[in-house]
Amino acid sequence: GAGPYAWMIGRRFEIASKKLNFQKISLRTDLFAPPRRKSEQLSLF
């Protein structure tokens, strides 16, 4: 988001994270893959 409300929420999150000693974890997006499709329609039974 953008604007003063988004900034305020982001800032509050940063302060709470520091208070609770949370660390940022970087995600590896190269490990994500879409699920494989077996067929067009799912089976009912």
C-alpha cells in the first residue's frame, strides 16, 4: 500500500518486530513451482 495509513501500519509492524526480536527471513522464490495438472476436471469419487 501507499499513503499515510500504510506507512503507519508498516512502522508499527517494524517497531513490534524489533520489540519481539523477530528476524526477517528472505524467501527463495526460485523454489516455488505451480502444482502439476493431472487432468482438466477433478474426480468426484
